[in-house]
Amino acid sequence: MNIFALPETLPEEEVFEQLIPDNGILIERIISTGQASPEGFWFNQDRDEWVVLLQGTAILEWQDGSKKNLTAGDSLFIPARQLHRVERTSNNPPCIWLAVHGKLR
């Protein structure tokens, strides 16, 4: 698998691809094409997440109002239960994320 390879026709929904079996640590590739979290929705994940944006641009927002602008190569750690949402993702180029979920701290 080439981590940067995209489908010929990009779907309207985000694509989540599990890269290895989830045995307590989930590693996935996510392709976003302009999607954002619904207004008022907050992720409240059971596991820590480390994510790197490999391509594109995105904005993440936390419940306290802080925001993080991401460009290709940026990574961040999101502790479990830290409420956050995706405010914006680029569609040209599409965002390609690599995310690792688990007990990371």
C-alpha cells in the first residue's frame, strides 16, 4: 500500500482504513475531502490519539475554544476524553491523516 495513493474517484464521505488489526492499538489512514464535524459535535474518545497530517490542511478545535491549524507534516497528541472536533479539512488537495489510537501515555 502507498500511504499517499488516493482512489480515482474521491468519495463524499471520509475514508477510514485500518492498516493493522486492532489489538489494543489502532493504526489507520483517514482521507478527508472537505468534511468537518457537525456543529456542536465533539469527539470524546476512549483512547489517546496521536495523529499526523501527511497531506492537505485542517483545523481542529477544542471545547475550550482553542484551535490548531495543521499543514502537511504537523502532528499532535490528543489525550483520551479531551473533547475536540474537526472544524475544516481541505479537499484540494485532500487530507491524508495517519492516526494511532491506544493507551499512549
